[in-house]
Amino acid sequence: MSHEILLLGKPGCHLCDDARAVIARVADDLGVPWSERSILDDPALLAEYGEWIPVTFVDGAQHDYYRVDEARLRRALA
């Protein structure tokens, strides 16, 4: 089964920087594609997730917010 990770964040967000580093490491290790979107580019995303970023989705389902737990992310992708 192939997986996909999406990170919602915004520029200048230090928690987003931390999440990005974890996601990049895990995705690279496991060969999983990932992408990132800024909530500032979409008013609906800003309204829904503005107080929760970074938000991580795995295969379209919300997985984590604020911080990405590397072990939990690896388990979700196993």
C-alpha cells in the first residue's frame, strides 16, 4: 500500500519547521511522498486550521497537530 503525507503550516512557524524536519526524515527513510501547503493560501484552511498548525495528514486523514511524533508517524506508515 502506498501512503502520502501532507503538512499544513505557514511561513515563519517554528513548530512547522520542526514538523517539516521530522516528516522529511521519515518520508525519506520510508520512500513516502509528502507535500506541504500553507494555510495562508486558502481562506478555508486558514479558518479551519489556523489555531492548530502544523497539522499532519496521512492518506487524507488528520494524523497530528502542533507536533509530529516520529514513532507514531512511522507506525502509521508501516
